[in-house]
Amino acid sequence: MSATAGVLGGFARSVATTAACNVAAAAASGIAGVVVARALGPSLRGEYAAIMAWFAVVLVVGQLGQTAATTYFVARVPERGRDYLATSRNLMVACGLVALTAGVAVAPLLAPDDETVVLAHRLMFATCLAAFAGAGYVFALHAVRLRRWNLVRTAQPVAFLAAVGGLHLAGELTLLTAVAALSATVAAQSVLAYLLCRGSGLTGGRAEAALAGPMCRYGLAQLAGSVPAVITARLDQLVLSFLVASAVLGNYAVAASLTAVAVPLVAAFGNVAFPRMASRVGSASNLAALQRWTLLASAAVGVCLTVPLAVLAPRLIPWVFGPGYADAVALVWLLAPGGILFACAHVGADLLRGHGRPLAVARAQWVAAGVMIVLLAVLVPPLGAVGAAIASSAAAAAAMLLIFRSLVRTAPTGGLQPAAVELAGRMR
């Protein structure tokens, strides 16, 4: 067996494991959402959705891109991995304290008429601190212990599902207990990540100001790409919420969810490739082959999952969702190309991050966001949801084209120091 074949074989096994964990985490989160919705009812479910939306925003913005920076630098310079982890932890704990302080102050403004909801918001901001404190440990595992990273990131949604399921069966699932379950499982995830890092020899490092500079620069570049990515992922539905009837938006949301079904599986290619490209272990030819295989395989998986769904949509959608969603069929056909391209762009972005080029990702994402904004303004007024679907697929195509262009111009280099070679054997 050639060296390249051996590299690709190990990579494929890691992708399969990671894809399974992605699906398990997504399924656990989805089922937990259904349990919470049934227990709380529409009104409190709306309050819970708002709390979770703020939680997601604070995590993305408040961590300042340090999750990706931790993965990159621990994989890139493994002999200093413990020091990079300690530096990342201190940065994120400081950010978490700022988020908690600000959150406690603004919580009454988010729910001015309900003390229970205010308390739930404050508990959520406290949960952010727990998440920030553990994030460095979670993503250090991503760099050097892929199996342990898969374990720790899957454990939280599965534990949350078990917690809310038990509360529901006991008749104790309320808004506060649901948020408390989230807080407890996130804190437990952080503790588990710390213990796994300690077992992997990643703890005990020393935070250094000299390391904080490059980590912050990388992280801020990563954050610069995260903001437009949120725009391209959500802006179409936000615009439709103001301009079309709720039933039209409902059909569009169903179509969008179906065409995104490939994302958890396709994303696994990027999840595995990112730390491997950052470590630069192996020859340049092997890394180039790994990059080509990653792009081709992710595209193939995206096509094989999305095209059958589009073909079966006329029968599948009415059967699963009901006859009221018949208009979603045409939207699936328009959104399907974008769904494939969006998933592949996500993988390409991970490859660029592995090359240390998060700004290239940011540029591509901002151009894609601009394309979406312009096309939404032009197409939605006359075409409604059809125009939004066209805009979404066009934005995904723009992002993929620019990311692919950047990858072509980035030649993989190999042959990192022995410490990286030793740790690379653990990345499975």
C-alpha cells in the first residue's frame, strides 16, 4: 500500500466516525427540541428559542474565533500545545466574564415583563461562561485527539436530551429547568474536556502574552468570516418573515431544512481535514492528495444525499409534512444546488483555516453575503420565496468559487517537526 493510500484510508475512517458523531449530535438536539416544544407550548417555546438564539450569538461573537485558533496552533506547533491551550483558556475565561457581566445587566431589557424569563436569560449567560472556560480544552482535543473530541462534543447534546426527557417524564420540564439542564450539561462537557486533555498531556501549560497576539489575530480573522456566514445562512428567512405570508415562510423553511440535510455528513470531511492540514505532517504531495480527495469526496456525498431528496420531494414532502407544504417542492429544487455548494464551501473553508488563511475565508464569505443581499433586494419583491431561493443558491456558489480559487493558489507544504509527527498518529 502506498503512503498516499494509507493516509487516505486513515482519513476516511476518521471522517466516517466524525460523520456518525455529527449525525448523532444533530439528532439528539433535534429530538430534545421536540420534547421541549411539546412541554412548553408555543409561547414559552418562543421564549426558549430567543434564549437559545442569544446563546448561539454570544458563543460565536464572544469567543473571538479562539476555538479555531486553538485547533490551528495546537496542531501546528504541538510541542507548545499546552502553552497555547493555557493562553486560549485565559483569553476565553476573560471573554466569558465580560459576557456574564453584560448579560446579567441587559437581561431585564430582553424580557422586561417576566421575572422568570429574566432569570432564564441570566442563567443562559452564566452557561456561556462555563462554555467559554471549557472551549479551549474541547478544541485542543480537536487538534490532536479526534476520537476524544468526537466523544466530548457528542456527550453534551445526548446528555441534554436525557435530562429534558427525564424532566418531561417527571412533569418538571419548564423554561427554567430546560435552561438549567443546558447549563448543567455544558458545565459537565467542560469538565469532561478538561479531564480528557489532562489524560492526553495537554494541561499544565503556561499562558504567555507572546502567544496571545498570534492567537488573537487568527481568531479575529476567523470571527470576520463567521459574521457573513451567519448572514448567508439566515438572512433569506429573516427577509421573508417581513415580506411574505407566514405559510410561504413555512414552506421555505421546510425546503431549506431538507436541502441542508447533507451538512452534518459533509462537514465531517472539514472537521477531520482542518487539524491535519494545520499539522503539515507528511509530504507536500500527500497533503495535496488529501486536499483533493477531501473536496471531491465531500462534493460526492453532498450530491448523493441531496439529489435523491430533490427527486423524491414531490412524494416525500406531502407524506412527511402534510399537503399544506406542497409549495416547498419547487423551492427544494431551487435550493438543492445551494445546499450542496454550501456544504462543500464549509469543507473548503476548513481546509483554508488549516493552511492558516482564515482571512481568505472571511473575504469569500463577505462577497457571498453581498451577493445575497443584492439579489434578495432585487428578486424577493417580485418573486417572493422563489427569489430568496435563487439568492441563497447564488450566494453559496459565490462562496464556493472564491474558496476554491484560494485553495488552488495555496500549495500544501509538509514535513513538520517530529513532535507533530508523533501527535498526528493520535488524530484518529
